[in-house]
Amino acid sequence: MLRRTVLQTLSLASAVASASTIVSPHTLLAATSPKKEKLGVALVGLGYYSTDLLAPALQMTKHCYLAGIVTGTPAKAEKWKKQYNIPDKNIYSYQTFDQIANNPDIDVVYVVLPPSMHEEYVVRAAKAGKHVWVEKPMAVTTKECQNMIDACRKNKRVLTVGYRLHHDPNTQSYRKFLRDGNIGKIQMVSCSAGYYDGRTDHWKQKKEMGGGVMYDMGVYVLQGARIATGEEPIALTAQQYTTRPEVYKNGLDETSMAQLEFPSGARAAVQSSYGMNMNFLNVTGQKGKLEMEPYSAYEGVKGTGSNGFTTDVAYKAPWQQMTQMDNDAQAIMQNKPVLVPGEEGLADIRIVEAIYKAAKEGRRVTL
């Protein structure tokens, strides 16, 4: 009887342990994640955003640091090696990228490539056992987004999209102001983001690389509409055009506009452009209004609203990027949900695809 009791107790303990593992994916992640004070980050792609913003930000972060790089340009590799004291073993080309799986210095791979390359390197990073941060737009299609989400889930790695504004206290402040009902039921949203881009041969002007303004600046205005209403659109109409057809060819959009319909009855008019400077978010409710301008800048974001609302948390670039990466690193180390999971990026690309369809076919599209 004693032997039977011991066996029953052991069997029960084993079952409890197994059940705990099954229902708690964070427990699995904790068991496989390195216990470090700082996470090592490898930047994939050393263009402007990595060079001028992410790398400097990683010199300021508390919970992560620049551990490695991936580049196809030997001259860049040598320059970064000297500037940031990066060991040779932490420097990869696109051909040697998969060897990153054997490098314990690197915990996170941050994909900062043209959108058409995001899916490939996110999936490869996940298979290499690395957590993944990916710059916006998340990808070119919803199918690519889902593949990225599935790959990270399958390999028990964290995936987050580089939506820096979610980490900005000004965004968090106006979001709470609206959710608390300070201007009543949301009726109308107008959001714009754009600048004059004089380049003619950048990936943003190449359709096959994921170019076009709706994928880039357009994500900001969709975020503005979705955050303001707290809803997902159910239908939309859209228009796209260019004043420089020699640059924006084959249906590539220099300027995109869309009119979104939400379940509550709220409407949103969003505009994004590479042909003009604009940056604001205006929200009208039954009892008041909110105005943010600039709304999505690297610094100087501020806003006013009804009932004396103001938000003007001052900082200088690359503070947003530093805060974003610190928050994401801390979430990984503490086995907590990240602020911007892959599903958030997927939601935007779903709308982007509908906008291109509506503009091309000249009709209202339901989602």
C-alpha cells in the first residue's frame, strides 16, 4: 500500500507538471531564455534607420545592447566594427546569417531591411532560436505577416513590431484620454503623415521591394485611426495618385488617401504622402476634441484637447527608439507580453491591402 501511495503521488505530480507546461507557454519561454542583465541585439541591415537612430539608441539602453550586425557591405562591417567595438564573431553577411544560431551573445535579431525581405529574415531568425524585432511595415502581405507570427510561435520566440509611438508617453496619454471618454463617442478622425521625398532610386520608390507610401507613412495614419477609435475598420474607400510618374511607376503610390468606416459609426479620413509635408491627428467626439501636431515625429510630439488636456513630454531623438527597445527587451526577460506583438502589424497590413484594392478597383471594400 505504501508503494502504491508513492507511485500515485509521483504520477499526480508528473501530471500537474505536464499540465502546467501545456497551459503556460511563458513557462516554456522562461526555461529556454538566457538569464541575462542585458540582451544582445543584432541589427540586420545598416541603412539610415539603423545607422542614425537604432545604433545610437543602443548606446543608451539599459536592458539591451548592440551585440552584432548583419550586412552585405564589407566596408560597412569594418566601420561598425571599429565604431562600436563589435567582435568579428558577431559580424555576419546575409550568406552566413544562419550561423547566428550558434552565437550566445545574440539574443535578439532586429530586422531593418526593405519590407519585401522581412518575412525571410524573421523566419530565419526564429528558426535560429532568436527573438525577433521587425521594423514597420511588418511585411508586404498578410500572408507574410502570418508566416512570421507562426514561425516565431513554433520556435517559442517573441516577435514584436517596431512601432515606436506605442512606447511614447504622449501617445499613451492621448490614448487614455480618449478611452476614458473625455470627448464622448468618437465621431470623426483625421490623420496625416507625409514628407517630400526627393529620392528617385530608394527602395521606397521600388514596388518589388515593398515601396509606396501606404506601406511606410501610411502605417502611421492607420495607427492613428485605430488608436483613436479603439476599433477595427469594417469598410473603406481609397484613392492614390502621383505627381511624379517618372519616379512612382506601375501603380506605386506617392500619395494615398482612404476613408475608413468603423462598427460604432465613426469615420476616419487618412492621408499619407511622399509629396508633401503633413503630420497631425485630429479627433472629434460628441463632447469635445483632441488635436495632436506633430503626431508621429521623432521628437516634439504634443497635443491639446477638451477639458484642459495637454501632453508635451519633451525628448530628443533617438529617445523613442531607446525606450521601445528597452521596453521590448525587459518584456522578454520578464516573460511578459510585448507592447506591439506581430498581430498588431498584421492588422495594419490587412487594411493596407484593402486600400490598394479599393484604389485600384474604384469601389468600396469591406473587411
